[in-house]
Amino acid sequence: MTRRQKDPLRPLTQEEQTHLEHLSRASSAPAAYVARAKSVLAVAAGHSYTTAAQLAGRRSGDAGAGVRVATEPGSTVSCSV
């Protein structure tokens, strides 16, 4: 049985989704930005924070910080490259 996430991810806008998809595949972007984009996309797709961290190549404790920022009301996803 899975537990409900304490801080569920708010729905991404189409613009945010597109930006994160491009960023997750960017070879010239900093590795931390790429990992964070992969984590957010995985959580948006319904994966747990732990699974999202593993998919992004991080340990489970690392992903929450990057994903949690995107769950706050009124927050936007922005990563400058």
C-alpha cells in the first residue's frame, strides 16, 4: 500500500512541461538542473519522490528539495542556463 505524498506536486503548465523536458535532455546545462528537471517530471508523471530521485540518478533524500519548491502555491519552475 502506498502512502499519499505529504506535499503533492501542483499541475505543471504546458510551458513548464515543455521547458523541463528540454532541460532534462540538455547536455550543456549544469548537471544539477538536469537532475532537478528529471525529478520534477517524474513526480508530475505520478512517481514517488524516491522513485523520481532514482530516475534522476540521485539518492532519495536529494530529490525532495528540488521538487518541493515546485509544489508551493504560486511558484513557477525556472532554471536559467
